[in-house]
Amino acid sequence: MMPSESPPPAQAGASDAAPSSAPQADPVGPGWERALLEKLAFAALQEQRAARRWRNVWRLVWLLAFGAVAWLLYRDVVPPTPTTTPHTALIELRGEIGADTEASASNIVSALRSAFEDPGAQAVVLLIDSPGGSPVQAGIINDEIWRLKAQHDKPVYAVVEETCASAAYYVAAAADRIYVDKASLVGSIGVLMDGFGFTGLMERLGVERRLLTAGENKGFLDPFSPQTARHRAHAQQMLDDIHRQFIDVVRKGRGEHLKETEDTFTGLVWTGQRAVEMGLADDFGNLDYVAREVVKAEDIVDYTQRESVAERLARRFGAGAAESAWRAARGAWPAWR
């Protein structure tokens, strides 16, 4: 009997091993390069538009800033237009009185002349808030007030806000009446000269001062040289002379209203309330009160001569800084502070 042959065993996974004939999908698809370029171009266009908008914004900002500066310059330099309408002429005296400050004799005198010459100005009011300053500048202003009052026959009133001391009171003494607040600081009728001496420090550091002069007193007030008794006496004499000038001006301006005591001319400062009691001031009142109740002209026209923005910047950052440093090193000239 012939043995039967069994069929060969089926190969496992034969049907799975056959490769699939179904087509595969393209994950990117046709035309993807064009789509990407369009997106990039659109993004670049949006960025250009945003940059253009910001440029326009900054141009507008700079234009507004330029316009504001131009307006400030124009506002500061244009004087008030004279008017025949009755009004109170206002001149502000603020800060230190000095040749290179807003409260300089040049600015105050110019404003005074404009106010006195205006036919509509019924009176001139000096609004004062100053600790003092140069006796020379204050003297020029005081003299001009007396001259203008005699020439135009207009009253001058001083109105004190916070402080009216030293050179500022020298100016106020020329007014017909002085008005203060009860808490204002008034007085300081005295003179000082301040500076520094470095001789002891130089000796300890081993620094030798080599000062050559023609004239034995040419080095007077040099902070790097020792102060002699003769130089000290001479400086004191100058201070006494200026102090007497100050006292004479106060007596002339206040007249019989002044109630002198042993402390009146010692350089002390008093409150406004005490100043009225001593005759250094006449009454209490502010600017509006004086315009309304004393002058009888409520409309107030400002004649103050103010520095322009350009002048202020030039003075602050220009040659004035070097000059101030030199003066500090040399010592200060007499000042009423």
C-alpha cells in the first residue's frame, strides 16, 4: 500500500506578507510651497503696516512736543498787551535776588516800568516770596520803585506769601503798604559774608599754597590763605557799611509805622503777625484781597518778566555752572540771606 502524501503545511502569515497595492495619501499635498510663500508675504506686509503706523505715531508725538516748546517760548517772551481797562498790575518776585536769576534787577525793573506806564494799571502789587540775595540788585529795584512812584503817582503794595527776608524786605520797604500772612516770615535785616578756609586741611595733607600777588591785600578773602586780623577788620567794615545802608532804607520806607527795638536790625526773622506788631508790615492780606479791597480793581494783569525755556536751559547748563563753582571756591560776596 502506497503511503499517502500529506499536503505541505500552510505558511503562517503568507497572506499578510503580500504587499498592499492600495495608494498612500500625500501628507503635504500639492502646492504647499506656494501656500507657505503666501503666508510669509502676508506676515511681512502686516509687519510693514505696523511699523508705518508706529512711525506716524512718533512723528505726531514729536510734532506735539515741538509745538508745546514753541508755545512755551512764545508765552514766556511776549509781554502783556497794555490795556486801558482798570486793573491791578502784578509783578512776582520769587526766589533768590541776583543778577543771573529771574528775580534780577533787570527783570523786575523792566516789569515795573511797563506796569507804571500802563494807563489802566490802578496800582502795582509786588507779590514776594524770596529769602533775599544781592544787596546791589535789591538797591537798584528799591531806587527804581521810588523814582517811578514819584513820576507816575501810583501806589505800590507788597504782598508777602511765604518769605520776605533780607534783600527781599529791602525791596518791600519801598512799597506804600506791606501785607502779610500771619505765618509769613519777615525781616532778617542784616548782612552776611560766607566762605570756607582750607589752610588747616592743607597743612595736614602737606599741600603748599603758592599765591603770587601785586599788592599786599590782593589775596584778600582767598580761602587757601590764612585770614589776617587786618583783612577780617576790613571785611567787617564793609558789612557794617552795607548794614547801615539797609537800616536807612527801612527807616525811610516804614517811617513812623516802624516801632524799633534793640532786635529790629539784628538779622532776626519774625512771623507775619509779629511783623505787623513791630511795624515791619501793615496788615494781613493776600493778592486777591489787596486787588479787591485796597486797589478796588479785581482784574489782575501779570507784568512779570520771566525767562524763556531756552534761556532757562542755557543758564542752568551753560557757563553759569562754571561761574558758580568758581564763586564757591573763592568765597561769596556779601548777601542778605
